[in-house]
Amino acid sequence: MGFLFSSQRAVRRYVREVTTRNELANLEAAFRQYYDHYGCWPVVEADDYDNDVEAVIDEDLIDILSGKPDILLNPDQIPFFEIFRVNSDKEAVNAWGDTYGKPYRVKFDTNGDNTLDFNGEVLHRSVIVWTEHPEPPKNTPAILGSWQK
């Protein structure tokens, strides 16, 4: 019975990690599409374009990406990102964080050099999205990032 319980827990952990990695990749793609359409990042003020900008993905940012009506930063109401996690009443369930409730974070290359510094590692990307790994297995990084395989 103990073997079965630990296997079930490992499968749940794997499913949560795969779900989180997919959402990270989808969010990164949504930010890139937003930039391609509007020519700017959705949370950056014009005077912030000298340095790369980091932000926590919150409900307001998800509203921008999902194309909700009357959102100033997405006046064309283009749905760049769809919320996939819903409860039984079809309402969004913390779609701005991972499956454990930890927040997603994003960093934008606002100075245009196509590099982002992440904890001392230089990444050749225009945007990255990440979260802390809630249950890192052995030999696994404590961060889940959109740039990781």
C-alpha cells in the first residue's frame, strides 16, 4: 500500500510540473505576441525602457493578456492568453500562479539587447517567465522557467 501511495504522489507531482511548464511556455508566447502586436510590453512605462523590467504576474496582467473588455493596455481586446484552469463553476482559479499557488514572475528585455540576466545566467531571450519549484526532486533546479527544457 505504501508503494502505491508514493507512486501516486510522484505521478501527481509530475503532472503538476508538466502543467506548470506548459503554462510558463504559453505565457511567454502570449507576451511575445503582445509585443509583436503593440510594439511594447504590457506592464512597462515608457521611461522604464533603459533597464530590463521584472514583474509578478497578477490578475491585472492576466486580464490584459486575455483581452478582457475595457482594458487600456489591450484596446484591441486580442486574447493572447486563455485561462485553462477553472473550477466546477467555470471560474478562473488562480491562473496567474502555478498549480501550487506560487506566483509566476516575468522579466522583459526592455533595453533591446536581446539578453536577460537571471541569477547571474545570461539568457538570449526577449522575455522569460518562471516560478519557484515547489517540490524539486533530486538533481532538479529550484526554479521552473520558460527557457528550460
